[in-house]
Amino acid sequence: MAATASTTSHSLLLQKTPQNHAFLKPNSTTFTLTYQRSPKPFSISCSATTPTQDRPLVQSQPQDRVFNFAAGPATLPENVLLKAQSELYNWHGSGMSVMEMSHRGKDFRSIIEKAEADLRALLNIPEDYAVLFLQGGATTQFAAVPLNLSRPDDTVDYLVTGSWGDKAFKEAQKYCKPKVIWNGKSEKYVRVPSFDGLEQSPNAKYLHICANETIYGVEFKEYPVPSNPNGVLVADMSSNFCSKPVDVTRFGLIYAGAQKNVGPAGVCIVIVRKDLIGNAQEISPVMLDYKIHAENNSLYNTPPCFGIYMCGLVFEDLLKQGGLEEVEKKNKKKAGILYNAIDESKGFYRCPVEKSVRSLMNVPFTLEKPELEAEFLKEADREKMVQLKGHRSVGGMRASIYNAMPLAGVEKLVAFMKDFQARHA
Ligand code: PMP
């Protein structure tokens, strides 16, 4: 590497430096290249790493990282970040970064195929479902779903348990005849209704739910069944995707933006039953037609290659953790600790969501004395716990504790909350 750079008559000093890079693996070597004859001497450091390690061997230095409670983009698994770092410069000896590869070359094909295979293994996705890696975020799916699953005169049902479901409904109004069959807005979105009393439209092509409302922290623990035998259940799983096992066969279509649980922003995953593909409305843009993407294995145009690669690393990591049953156990433990702390605070902290549907991923809570909120956030920030401010539309606090939030992060938050209460009650 560095040595090949010495092609001029100018002197180059190659000097091995101590291994002090924050995320360096022990089998890495860092060189400093000092260029002496330039008008101004300068030096460049570069590191060589063994490219195909399964997991980086050295832990990052915790003092470099904060506990990031953001709702998305959100914290990613540290070992995934480290692996991506080790492969960033030269992926598996290909001589280039994943960011530089042709999406049609065999290297990238192996990446996207492995990502899909690992996701299929994680969620036990049957062969009669297609897996699509798309762009445009979950918001684009608010339009793609009605465009692909309904005709302009068709009725479709929306169960609205928060503002994402509401947004999905409003977008569908442009393409078909959606009906809100239940809306939790008047109660400030704190619950999921009983399914027995729902008045579904007899001919609804689909019933849409948002499986986890990221802002309000309301999560479906059971799923409704469409009353139309030819209708299907559709779920926006953006904020609880791969956080627990899901019976995919209960759904006609699942979609999820990646940037909460499974990767960086820029990738949206759609899992759709194959017999539902191929009926897009004529006005559908080509980029919103599932048939086009399914026939081209998500490579119709240039996909978000690096994001898909990152999702693949996350899927691999989730499998190594033992799959989604294990992941769910960890998520239940983390959420349990936090909700207990809130419920045991004698009203100092309060979570408005009905206990039976509290989200394992997004925990909203308010302070009894709202005037303390700014101080709470400031002190938490000082303790390297960031992004705890609730969504601008609801205020209060929200701790997003996705798969990648370590138990230590939740324990630290709870200890801080107790201490804050002791000082401010
Ligand atoms: N649905 C849910 C449940 C979300 O949480 C979000 C983003 N926070 C969206 C949809 C919109 O996703 P995107 O920004 O990727 O379009």
C-alpha cells in the first residue's frame, strides 16, 4: 500500500506508528507517510486491515461513543460499524469499496443476495413472497401500496393508531378510496382498538396498519385479520422491523424504512406476496411498480448499494445473536427496565400509552413538571445520552431503544432518571 506511492524522486519516509487508532484491529498496521520535499512537509496516515474478518477483534473505546436514543436514523450495532469500517477501503480484496462497485458486478450481486437470504432466514420468509430493496423511504410506500394493491375505485381500510398511519391514509386518498375504520387521534394515540368491534369494509382490498407508531410508542402485539377473504393485511413495520419474530404469512405486504433497526437511511424493504405483484395502476411511476423491481431483483436501476450492504451486515449480526427470538428477549428486557422505572416513579415520569400495547422500541414519557424537561435533556446530554427529546408534535421525552441499543444504555438512562428525580422531586 503506502510503499507503492513512492514513485517520484522526492523522499518518502515510511514509518510504523503505535497502534493508537480508536477502532483499529490488532492485526492492523498503521503507517505514517511523511512527504518531506513538498513546499510544506505533510504526512498521511493509513491503515491496512485483514479484510474478511467475521467480527472485528477489538472493542471500540466506549468513551468515543454516546448512547444515541434517536428515533431514526438511529444507533447501529457497534460491531457492524467496525466491520464496515474494516471493509470500507477494500471490500474482500476486491480492490475497491462497496460504494465504488458496479451494482451489476458479481461482488455486489453476492452482497445483495446474501442480504436477502439472511433476511429470509431471520423472518422465515416463504418462497411465495418477494423481498425488494427500494428507495424513497417508507413515505414512498404510502403511495406505492395503494398504487400496486388497488384500483382507483377500490375501497381500502386504514386503522390509524398514530401519525404515520394517518400520513399513509392521506397519501392513499390520491390513488383509491381509503376509509379510516378506527382513529385514535381524539385519545391522543394511546391504544390499539379491540379487533372484534372493527367495522371493516366488506370489499376492502387491504387493511393497513402501522405496526409500531414511532412517535406515540403504540405497538401492535396481535394483528387483525381482514374480513374480506380476498383482502390482505398490510403493515408499515419501519420502527419495529426485525425486532421480534413475525409470521409473515399473516400479511400480504410488509414495508420498512431501514434507518431504525436494520441499517442507514436510504433503503426501504418491501416483503410482498408474489401473487399481489403485477397489478400496478397505469399511472404508477416505474419506480413504484413492484413488478419492475421483483423482475429485476431490486436492480432495475442503481439501488442504494452501500445501504443494502449495511443492512446485510446487520442481518448477519442478528442471525449470529441467535435470530429474532433472542433479539426479542433482549428487547423485552430493555423495555421492561425502562417502563418499570417510569411506572415506579410515583408520577414523576409518566408514559401515557396503554400498558398492553407499549412499544418495545420507542418509549415516550413526560415529566410531571414540564419545566424540568430542558434541564433533563441538558444533563442527559452531558452524560452522553443524546436525542431523548420527544417528537416536536408531542413534546416530552422519547427514548428509542432499538435492537442496537445496548442494555448498558438503558441501565444508564434509568440510573440517571432515578438520580434526576431524587434531586428534583
Ligand atoms: N413510518 C414510520 C412508522 C416511521 O417511523 C417513519 C419515519 N420515522 C416513516 C414511516 C417515514 O419513513 P421515511 O422517513 O423513511 O420515509
